[in-house]
Amino acid sequence: MTTSTKNLATMAKQSDLSNIIHALKDGGLVLLPTDTVWSIACNSTDPVAIHRLRRLKEEYNPYDLELLVHSINMLKQYATRLHPRLETLLLYHARPLTIVTEQTQQLPVPITSEEGSVAIRLTRDLYCKAIIETLGVPLLTASANCSGHPVPNHFGSIRSDIIEGVDYVSKHRREDLSNGQLAVMVQLSEKDELLFLRE
């Protein structure tokens, strides 16, 4: 790749990131690749955007909604209990790991389950990290599929109604055909034991 081609690629990436941030700050929904699967994302502090995301998904499964954070420090702002063993797992587990924990007061009510818990993931994807860091708050994401349809493992498997239902579609990794999969989901019991809810 020549220097000029690299510069064009960098400019395209920066433009894409800028468009995503603009859409998120404006209450929009974006479609983007994460460290697991292609997902619909919105600003986690915007109740109207959250409602739109849930309506597009055509279902209400609170554990299908995941908060994405960019660092352990941000995770600790939103997770009320984080066992040391869990912190180690987050950094070194082979697959991305989602934690189900009690919500904090910083989250809008529509994110949480009836029991008041929320699913949070420390993303490993550098692109997502940059988005979250620039936005300043976690992303709220859900896999880019409707109820009764398979989770898309690459961009080409996303249904057209999902694409048409968002305000911006990321250009990042559209040609990547590697099969994505959902994160492992765990919960810490009252006895500080790890319960695997999804493997």
C-alpha cells in the first residue's frame, strides 16, 4: 500500500468515525462491527434512542442489550460488583466476555431487566473503543437481527430492514467475512461464584 493510499484509508476511517459520533450524539442508531457480531448501537444515555433500538429489534430481551465500555475504569463506573477474578477474566478470556450485574443509577431505566440487572462488555475492538472514548459514555448495542432471525456473523448476512432502520451504517470491516459469534455471558452469584449464562 503506497503512502497516498494509506492517507486516503486513514481519512476514510476518520470520516466514518466522525459520522458515527455525529449520529450517536444526534439520537441516532448506527450499524457497526464489534468484537463479536455486527450490532445496532446508540447512545446509552438517550432514552429516545434506546426506545428506537428496542422497537427495531421487535422484542424485549434485556440481555440482548449490552453496554459496551472502553476500559476497566469505565466498567467500574457502571458495574456495582466486580470480583478480582472477573477482572482478570475480562482481560485474558479467549472470547469476549459479557457480565450481567446490578445496574447503577447512571443508567436509564429502559436498559435494565425487571430485576434491575444489566449486561456490560469491555470491548476489545479498537474501533469501538475509539467511538466510546470520543462519545464519553458507553454504547448500548444489540445484535443486528430481529426476533426469530439468526444473528448475523458478517455484514452480508444482515437483513435489509435492519440496514434501512438505522441512521448510519459504518463502512468499517464490511468486506470481512470471518464468522463473528456472541460473547460468553457470566454473572457473579451472591457467593461470588461465576455462573455461565451463555457459552
